[in-house]
Amino acid sequence: MMQRHLDTGSVPAPQAGLRGLPSSVLPPGAVALPENGTWSLEVEPGATVALRAGRAWLTLEGDAADHILDAPTTFTAPHRGRVALWAFTPVRFDVDAPPARRAA
């Protein structure tokens, strides 16, 4: 099975690094992916990914568990790391990610 990667560039939104459809189609913080689409973002503790439609696999760097998400559900990051999401089906989700802290 061939996997496709959706990369249409950064979407202007409060959270830098969101990838998906143009902001004219989705509200800020919202992401839509086709089947087999992928997305990732470096997050701080407390960031949420709220799956609104579809089914996806989600993993968080440094977390031993992988998560299968069926909409509607929300994942909250317990610690800092990169969240990666792969869409089993077309998905739509919202991201609420506090700004990443910069090293002093």
C-alpha cells in the first residue's frame, strides 16, 4: 500500500507548524488530512488534539504507548515532545498548543 504525505505548507494560525488545508477553509488551529495523511508538531505539556471526525493513530515522543483515536475524542499531552498523527481515514481535528518554551 502506498502512503501519501500531505504537505501544503504552514497554515497561518496561532500554532506555528500546523499543516493541512489553507486557513481560508479551516478555522485557526484546525487541521484536515486525507486518508494516509500525516501531521506532526512539537508540543508542550497540556497541548490537546481534539479529533472531530475520522480515525487516527497518534504517538507522542517519549511516551511508551501509541493511541488509536476514534472521533470524537481528545488527547492531552502529558509532557513535552513531538506529537505525530497518521490518518487511517480522512480526519479533521483541532489543536490547542501552548507556545513552545525556548532555551534560555
